Amino acid sequence: MTNTFRAVTDENHPHADGFLPLHHRTVWKTVAYFYCAKCGSEGRFSWLYAHCTESGELLCLFHGLPTGWKLCRRCRQPRRTGREDSQFTGSQTVCDGCKGKINQYEPLQMVCVHCETGFTATRSDAKFCSAKCRTAAHRATQSKGVAQ
């Protein structure tokens, strides 16, 4: 779906009048393009105009506007657009279901390595329930090393 292109400078090129197909153009950046699932025409991809079929196949603006379906930028799933049953309220690229999931995470329930009690971790690599347990565990390993 993406190709890297460079700007065309050759005036002798057969399509030098500006109607060069995207897959023949050369541009300095990566450009995403697609072929319409209904008519086969080529178009530049933009999340703002990511119209699609109900199954998620991309459509050009001519065929996409009447369908009432767009791709969500976060979940990459086809979502309904329209006036009454739109799933894109307030944003044109992120569906309502994904907007509620921003910065949400499931709290991790873990067991402390030192005191073996359960605690809710704020980090995925947490081992101890508190600084006291962490210090006590460190001192216990240090005293074992000195005794041997």
C-alpha cells in the first residue's frame, strides 16, 4: 500500500502534463495509495477520507461517500458514519469506541517477592509491594552474601 517516490523533473516524460499515475510518480516522501474496490481507480490514502465498504475494502471518494463506512485510525476497523448512527462523533478519524480507551490500562495484580502479599502494581515489572519490602529484600540478600 505504500511506495517511496521522487519528484518528476523530466519534461520529455509522456505524462509530464501533471496527470502521471501515482505509481509512476517520484516524490521525496512515502506516499500511501490504494485502488478503489469498486472502480479500480488509484487514489492517495488519507485517514480523513478513509471511506470503505462494510468489510473494510477502501473506496474512492466517489464510491465511498454514499456507503457510510470509514476506517478508524486506531483500531483499523470499518465503522459506520452518517447523521443518526455515526460512530465518529467529535472526531473524523477515531471512532467513539477507541476514544474512550485512551490512556486506560488494566491494573496488574501481583504478589510481592519479599512478603508474598498481593498488591496492585503500577508498573509491569514491579516485584515489591512497597519501598520497605524492597529495602528488606535487598538487606536480606546482602546479609546472605556476607555470611557465606
